[in-house]
Amino acid sequence: ALKLRAGDKHCLVARSKCYLKLGDTENSLKDAEASLQNDKTFSKGLYQKAETLYTMGDFEFALVFYHRGYRLRPELQKFRLGIEKSQEAIVNCIGSPSSVKLENKEDLCFISRQAESKKANQKLQNKVTMDQKWTRKQRPVRNPKTERELLGELYADKAYLEKLLKDEDLMESSTKQGIKVADLVLSGISYLDTRSEFWQQQKPIYARVRERKLRQQRWIRDKKRKPAEVGRYIVKSMEDIDMLLTGDCPEESCKKAERVLKRIQGWSDDEVPNKNELIGNLHSCIGNARLEMGQMEAALQSHKMDLEFARQNDLRDAVSRALGNVGRVYARIGKFQQAIDTWEEKIPMAKSSLEKTWLFHEIGRCYLELNEAGAAQNYGQKSLQSADEEGDAEWQLHATVLVAQAQVQLKDYRSAIMNFEKALEKAKLIHNEAAQKAIIIALDDVSKSFIEELNKRREEPTIAFSSPDCDFSSENTKDDDFEKFREREESEESAENQDDEKQKEDARNYKEEHGNSKEGGSEQENEE
């Protein structure tokens, strides 16, 4: 760009920035000054020259150019910040102006002589050879702790370079380009020394210590949140966790719950009065998410931690919630007896009839899985009673099906059929087609089993008793039940023939109306 338009001030400023990023302050300053050659009021050139002078450690000259730019463009924030940081760096170097007292005891011509001698020394230093650099006296050794504070991460690099200086054979060697390794190492150490001096002037150690203390105080102040902010954060976080879990995102819900848990654990009890209750609730959320993810052992561990927190802090509702969740995990992994023990401990804590309905139903299901049909029937009937109190048709359906299944295991087929029929009515009432199909299949299987049992009993030889005290009412009842089921099956078979019989009857009525006496008589004879 500069070849196409030589002396373009915007290009010169851009190249000056690049030189400054590379640490080449000399070329950076040249380009910055060149950008101001034709336009002394060019704000970007003034700012770039001030930045370069500041980086070189000439804070006073940098301050001058920051002021020039600020007078021209007072709306630019960067000039005001430059003035502030230059003034701070000057105070850090020489102290506050009030602490410095100037005395004029001699002629001021020594200043010009000092400047001339300084230029002469710079010329001599430029002529010093690399061998003379190697043999020159080392700078005063700075305290390692102070140097580590100044250099930060670069301190390890300087220590490594100083270690290389002790290897004389390596220092005598050269690179492929013909540069001595000693020169490279010395230039690196010199650069780090220069930067440490600059950083010490810009921000000395005592200023860093003060800044660190201020930062810690600010952090402590920020950490003490207002109760309203803490409450809003907790409520919002819990809503997000529940929404993610119900939205089929258990993994995201688990991660967010873990982040919130870690944050709340770092807060004090004064900031979060119900801290222990919240921690237990978050463990419960994590357990539910892991259960949905299929991580059963991790879910069980989280719910047990919730239970432990609830018991330690005597939180009855939290204990009830944790027991319910622990029982659910036990049931999912097939440990039905542990699930029963956990849920039976929860029974006295159940508050509503609906909660009791669910609890009795789940315990009954576990007993059914353990082939303890009697206990399953008992809990099924308790669940049905609580569902009736609540008036919940869906849970009435579930409880009735559980009772019927338990009666099938007990081979009380007659009662099972009656309960399945009741359940079928409930399923039709709530329009649950899947439940209707399942109940019809189960009802058909139970009916066949009942008929088979009755047939077996009929085939057994009957023993006649002459005693008049013998009661055959039970046998008559079973025979009646058998006849009812036979009639039910026969009615289904004869349903198809009803239309044909109706047509025949209509034909007979038609003939009677037309007075066909012979045919009518013959029909009567046939009917007789």
C-alpha cells in the first residue's frame, strides 16, 4: 500500500502498530512521526506516537502527546486513559510531586554537558563487540522473588537462558546461519531485563500488592449478593433444571444441577438460609436426571445423599421425597424387597390419598413380582380404596388391574374375572384404548383357565353322600358359574345366526297373514 501511495498516514500508523506488536519500538516511532509530518493534528498519529513512547518508557513525552491528542479530540476515551496511565507511571517511578523538593544550587549548564556525554556513551556502546558484551560486568542481581513477580510466566524462560550460559561448549557453537548461540542467549536475557525494568516503572511491586488487595476486597464485596438476587437465581435455576428434565434433556439438566450445586455450596448460610434443603433438592434432581439417562448406580447414590441431608436436618418432606425416589431406583434395578422396605417406611409420611394410592400400588406390584400374591392383593385393595377416596378414575383402573392379577396368581379366577370386567369399564370411561385391549386379552386368558379348571373338577368321580346334612350349594354355584360361561361363549357363537332366524320368523308371519291354512297348519304341526 505504501508503494502505491507513499507517505499515506493511515498506512504508516498501521505499520507502526505492527512494529510495536513485534517489539520494534524504533521503527514504530519512525512511522508514527512520519504520519505526523504533513498533518500535525492527525489524531491517530498522535495516539500511536504516544503509545510507542509509553512502551519505550518515556512516560513524560508520552504524556505530552496524549495531552495534544486530548485537546484536539476530547471525545475520544483513549486519550484520557493514556493521560491517566502515564501520570500513574510517572508517580510510580519518582513518587508524588509533593514528596519531591527541587533545589537550584549550581548552574544549569551541567544538563547540556550531561546530554552530550550521554550521546557519546551511546555511540561507544554501539561499537562494542559481542565479545566485549560477553566479558562486561553483569548487572546487579535482583531479588529472585521480586524478579518472579515482575516477569511472571517469563521468569522460567530467563532461568533457562541463564542456565544455558553456564554451558561453555554450547556458547561457543553457532547456528546454521552463522549466529553464535551466546549472542542469541544474551539478547534474550537482555530483552527480559529491559521488560522487567519497564514493568517495574509502569507498575512497581507495592502497587501490585495494593491492587491485589483491592481486587480481593472487590471480589468479597461482589460475592456477598443481595438476598433478592440469590432468591431469583435459585428459583430461575430450579425452573430451568425441571424444564430440561421434562423436555427429554436429562444430560443438560444434570449438568446444570451440578453447576448450581457447586455454586450454592460455596455460599454461606447467611446468604442462603435454606442451604441444606437446597443441596438435598439438587441431589434429588441429579438423581432423577441420571435415572432417565440409565445410570442406575449413580442415581441411587444421589438419592441416598438427598436422604442423608434430609435426615441430618430433620426435613420430613425431604425424607419422604428421598425415600420415594430410592424405592423407585430399587424397583428399576430389580431389588424389589429393598424397594418394599423403603416404600413401607414412607407410608406414614404420605399426606394425600393420591400419594397413598401410588405408594400402595407400587408396593403391591413389587410383591406381585416376588410371587407373593396375597400381599399384592392386600396392597392392591388399599390402593383401590385410596383411589376411590380421591375419585381418580385412572388410578382406580390401575389398582383394579393389580387386584385382578394377584387373584389370578391365587387362582381365584371368578373374582379375577369380575375385577377385570370392572377395570374394562374404567378403561372405557377414560377412553384408554391400550388398556382396553390388554384387559380383554387378560380376561380371555382368565376365562379359559377358569373353564379348564371347572372341566377338570367335573371329570373327577363324584361321591354320593346319603347324609341329609350334606350341603351341595357350593357345587351348585360352581355349576351355575360354569353354565354362565358356557352360555357366554354360546351366545357369541349364536350371534351370527340371529339374522337368519329373524328372516325365517318374518316369512312365517307373512304366510299367516295371507291365510294359508294348510301351510299354517303344517307349520304349527312342525313347530309342535
